[in-house]
Amino acid sequence: MSTHSTRSNPKGPGGRPAGAADLGSRGIARYHQLAAVFRRHIETGVWEVGSQIPTVVELALSYDVARETVRQALGMLADEGLIRRYRAKGTFVTGAPRDQIWCQLETNFLGLLQAREGAQIELIGEERKVGITGTIEFGVADGAYRKLSRRHWRDDQPYMIAEVFISERWANKIPRAAFTSKTALKLVADIDGLAIADVEQIMTIGVADLDASVSLQIPLNAPVAQIERYVVDADGILVLFARNTYRGDVVRLNIKSK
């Protein structure tokens, strides 16, 4: 199994706060990036609950952005209940993000078989005898696939949407109830007579398009983690392909090295 990821430098040039140097990244609105930096300050205790945060003018100077950009970023935190602004007093931290980073992206076979604790799977669409759209990185495409469109929830919050393609040769062997209870890999791993020879995983970092924004209830261009998973049988046929899009604010990738 292979996992490819990108990493960002946590230190900004010139001694700026971590994240400040990344505000020019393409594709993500500056106030979304700034809100993520401020949210991280609260998560890590740099801005403690009950404390007063710097003024808009001070933050604009620190991060070299317009004051309106700071106001928009702070507005997002206020909408989330993390800060509260008082006239003539300033802005104070009123809460911390609740259980924010909880979705562990597994990098081993057994981990990928396990469903997230407390998660529910919603089947929002099903198509029969279709082809896989896009480039296939591993295996040889089968003749036709069953396509499942699924959305994963936890605590009434959607955190992942997925397109799952299962070879039609095997799809009818999967109980209907499994479509809303099992991970994509476990759907095929539990099929009697199917010998899995290889599992590959590719991760890229991107931003939410319109569909992801609506389905995951996040702002357009908010950070997302995109995972492609491939399952190949003993004959080299791609029996399962899953294209998953996770909210970037709830996921973490942990790779253990021997």
C-alpha cells in the first residue's frame, strides 16, 4: 500500500506566527486560511478560553492582510461560537473547537477495514453497469462497475463523501445492508471467493468544489483531503475503486515508520 501526501512548513519567514506565510496559497480565500490559523490558536491554547485576542489592526499587521480580511476570518469564528466581540472591550475567546481532529486516516490494511467510531453511512445514490471516470493508477479496469455515492456522518455533521466503484462481477454478492454499514474496503474484503492481491492508497490535498461544499457543509474552497483507494485481485483486475473527499478540519494522517 502506498500513501502520497504533501506537507506544509509550520514556520513562517521573518518570525511571523505559524501559517502567516501560507496566506498567499492559490485556490483558498485568504480569510478562510486566516480563520484556520486563528482556529488553530484556540485549539492549541495560544489563545486561551476567556482571554482577549489582538485587535483587528494588530492582526492585520501581523499577517500582512487587509483589515476586512481579518474581520471576515473573525466572523467565521464568531459564527462557530469560538469568539465573541464586545463593543468598546474587544474580542474574547468563548469556546474551543469540539472534538475537531478525530478522523484518523489509516495507512494499513486492517485499519482501512474498520468503520469510524460513532459514524453513520448514508447511501445517496446507486448506478449499475457504469465505467470509472478519470485516470486509473493501479490495476486493469473491469467491464462494468456498480457505483455507490455515499456520505459519512458523525455527530450530525458530514465529514466525508465518496464515490465507490465495485466490479459488477462481485457487487451482487454484497448484502444491501452492508452499503450503509461497512467501509469501502470491507465491502469487498468480506466477499467469499474474492482474493485480494494488492491495496493502494493515494492522498492529495485540495480545496472544496461546489459539490463538496454543499455535501460537506463547508465553505467553497475550504481545505479537503482527497483519498483514492484501489483494490486489485489476483488477476490484476481492479475490483474496487473509491474516491473519497474528507473535510480538512477533521482529518489527520499518521504514518508509523519501523
